[in-house]
Amino acid sequence: MKKLLIVLSLCLLSLPLMSGLTGCSGLMSYCNYTDGVPNAPWVVGYNSFVRTGRVNPDGSFRVQKASDENCTQLRARVSFGNIRGISLSASPASVYLPAPPTSGTISGHSINTTYGAPRVEYFDSNGYLIGSANVTSVSSDGTSLQANMPDLSYVYSGSYQVRVSNQTPDGYYMDIVGSAPMTGWGRDRPDSDGDGWYDDQDCSPYDPYLNTDCSSSCGGGSNYGPPYEAPTFCEY
């Protein structure tokens, strides 16, 4: 019952954002299609927001439907983008995170400003967006661009991908040119209690006996994460 109330609460909170769509979570209505461009990104606009996705390799994809239209009407509003898959290079390719440069250069080809300035996005090794940058200039031959560096003050040492996308005629950044590898160093991810869980994923970062479950001081076993903690026995 408690879980159901939480789900319903989240649905109610999301209603303003989802205005015009049917229900929430499992109650949403979708349209399934099989005529998409394989692996291409897709986009569809609603009254006050847009949704994007990626077409499956077999051309199938699914789009959430507004309550006042049918699947044929919705399909007419879907636009497909393009993935060029070009290998780009970033300069600098290695960034000292405590004092990063204010700007950088991305080189390759097929970068253009026909419908507006391109967009540069930074993703971590798990594919999560960590920031985007404003493009300040693009070479006339489309082989390079200059862009400001995003805020990296909360980024840890590791490998990253810098992705460049051109704007399409309908105003979306759906022409994905490619990406460049970049590494960040000088700010290691902390594990203050040495229990194998980083502070940002540890519910008690200074107690080696608590990491994934802070509801009790007694525990141990596989749910306490690698390396497994020795059980702490409570008095009866």
C-alpha cells in the first residue's frame, strides 16, 4: 500500500509536466511503429515540451500518445534525425579538473551552421550528460569549432565523450555529427570509509559497516556491497 501511494504521488506531481498525455507510468498510452529509420534519433513535439528517443535496429519504435489524437496523427508529427558516426578529436583531450581551460576545440568534418549553431555535450562513461557548452565559432569548411567549457566543478577523474550535434530545419539538434574522447584528472572520486562504495553512492560515507542500507546498524551480507562487510551483531 505504501509503494502504491508513493507511485500515485509521483504521478500527481508530474501532471503539470505531462499535460495532454494520458495518465502516468503504466497507464500511459503509446503508439507502436515499425517504419522508422534504423538506429536514428526521433523527436515529437507536444504543446509545451518535446520527447525524443532512438529507433531500434529493426526500424521499430514507440511514442507516447496525447489523449486527443490517434496514432496516425501522432506519426505525422514524428521527425527523424541522423547519426553520422564521425570520429572527432578534442583539444585539450586531457583536462585538469581543478583548473580546467575556459574553452576548447573540436575537430573533424560535417560541422555546420546552416540552421543555427551546433551543440556540444559532455557525457560520462555511463552515458549520463554532465554538461553542455556554447559554441562560439565554427570554421567555414566545417572541420572545427570553438566552444566554451561547461562547469566541471563536480566532475571526477575518468573518461568522457564530447558529442557534437547540428541543428536540423525544425530547430532540434537531431543531426548527430559524432563524438571525441576526453579524459579528466586531478579529482578522484572519494571513498572516505574505504568500504568499496564511493561517497556519492554510500548512504553512510564515513561508516564502513553501512553503505547500501542505513535503516539499521545491524547487517552484513551481500546487500552491504563489495567488499562484503562482516556482520555486526546486535544485543538481543
